[in-house]
Amino acid sequence: MITPVLPTYARVDLEFERGEGPYLIAADGTRYLDFLSGIGVSSFGHGHPQLLDALVTQAGKLWHTSNVFRIPGQETLATRLIDATFADTVFFTNSGAEAVECALKMCRKYHHDTGHPERYRIITFDGAFHGRTLATIAAGGKEKLLGGFGPPMEGYDQVPLGDLNAVRAAITPETAGLLIEPIQGEGGIRVVERAYLEGLRALADEHELLLIFDEIQCGMGRTGKLFAYEWTDITPDIMPIAKAIGGGFPLGACLATENAAVGMVPGTHGSTYGGNPLAMAVGNAALDIILEDGFLEQVRDTANFLNQQLGMILERYSGVIEEVRSIGMMIGLKCKVPNTDLINALRARGMLTVGGAENVVRWLPPLIITKDHVRDAIEILDQACADLGVEAKTG
């Protein structure tokens, strides 16, 4: 018999009653260090007073109108995102997949309206994840997501990650753009080399393509910069973002240059709930937090400390962990044991994590964690590795 909730998740038999900062408290009172953060969503922890105040205050005023009217919170948040990034304009969505859909439509419409309607194909990269709509699973190209849903949506050409020659060879007169995550999250915390991203920018310019950076998981401070593209000397033309932008409230956005958005005129795109007053209040509050003086510096400092500690764990338990992949607070532990074994051992010790491709355990802790939280996390990881029965090296 089917369950009341559609059984599309193999759910862990664990439920939470409340959250406090970087902790989640289960219904039985068990306290967990949350290094999952709703898969990079709750980047300011749980129950953050600024987010809570913004939500409650706005809830007492107005929840929803319609995008046929002006929504002041949208204009404020869009302007602030523009001031902080490469972008000239922003479209607000409810989710990351919707933000990617907007980016894909914008890319095709750009070429249509600039005299090249034949250019609609998007080059994507192996290991990618861009969402679960029909368009975004086609862009991601993973068979486990595509299987059973009929022929994949037309218009995507996937190439190996890291091979610029493969990208060049895939460009045809029908190519419209390049879509890449600067750091692949679901793909196993694969950090794309700066030189490669800059090479993609050069190819896009050479062939008059649009460069799209999917920063849904790696954006909003996760790498220690506001956005991951800031670690390079280039900017994208379009950038879908989501997850941490709402601090836990459903919110996404598609940022773009004026040039890339030239075709997006009234009637070309829309959203019923996207950019509603509640979401905008929380989004502006989240941006307040991340743009506070010293916030990102503190993220980088804590992340450096965390990575130093992980280096010692890697040396001590090389039979469990093969490699540490990291940039800022986006960390992948590539395992020699099944990653699910380490995930379960960590949970049994009071830490929540999530898996990724290539047998990786992902750590996506709240950006507000301190060095004391790091020490607790490392102690739990040490104990979990020992629980797996792999003898530690003592030096």
C-alpha cells in the first residue's frame, strides 16, 4: 500500500521537533550537530533571531499579492544583489530548479531575439546536478534521474568536466550557452579549477555564447566568498541561485546581465509565488547577515581551521577517508568504506551529514559555526571512524 506521502525518498526514521543554531533536536530529545543544513539551505542555523523577526513582522502585514503589482521587497533585494555582484537584473523564484529553468529560457530567448533562433543547445558537464524538472534532469544528464521519464528533453550536450578541448569540439552553430556549477555539490564536492572556468569564459566570448554559473549550492557564502565566481577573474552572464538565499524559507533567483536578459520582456516568464512579500522579507534579512562586516572573513577563518583538523583525521584514518575535498564550508570526504556507513556512524554519534557522488560524505555546516563546534565535529568524526573498525594510525 502506498504511503500518504509519495514515497520518492528513502527517509531516515528520524524526526525533528526544533532547532537551535547549528543543532537539531529530535522528538525524543536527542541533540544533533547539523552539518547537513537541509543540504546547504539553513546556512544561518536554526531559529536565527534576525530571520525570525523578519518573517514574523512581515507575516503580520502581508503574505501574498501578485507579480502583476510592484512588490517593494523585490526591488530592494534585487538592487542589493545587483550592487554586490556582476548582475544588472534579477528574477525571483521559489526554488533552485525554477531558477535554472529561468536561466535556460533566458539563454535561448537571447539568441532568438538577437537574430539566431537556431541557437538553443546548452553544453553541460558530467557529474552535474541542476534540479529535478524535466529540463533540469536533461541538463544534468544522470541516468538514475532520467530513467523512466521518456526521452530526455532535447537541447543538451554533455562533456567531461575539466576538458576544454571537449567543450570546443561540442560547440556547433546550434550552441547557445554553457551551464556549469563552479563546485559540484551532488557530484561529490568536485571543485572546478579556476583556470578551467576562465577558459570557459574565453570560449563563450569567442563563440558568442552565454556562460551560466549554477551557484545554487555553492553560492551565498558557502565557499567563503558571497559567490564562488569571485574566486576567479571572470563573471558569468547568468547565475541561478537558491538554497541559502532564504535561510530556510523557499526562495531562489536568477541573476543576469542586461545583455543576457534582452529577450525577457513582459509575458515571456512568470511565477505565482516567486518573490512574494514573505520570501523577500527573509531574503533581505539573510543578505543583511551575510553582508555584515566580518561575517565572510569569519566563515573563511573557521573553514580554514576545520580543514586543518580534517587533515589530521585523514592522516589518522586513511583506511576510512581517502581524500578531503573542500573550499570554504563546502566539504567532501571521499571514503574508502561505503559512504553510507560513515553517514550512519556519524548520525549514531550525533552528527547529520549527507552523501554525494563518487562515494563522498558531504559536510555543509551552517556558516555560523564556531571553532568549538568544529572541535565537536572532529571528535564525532574521530569516534565514528573508530566505530567502523578501522584501526587509527598513532604516528
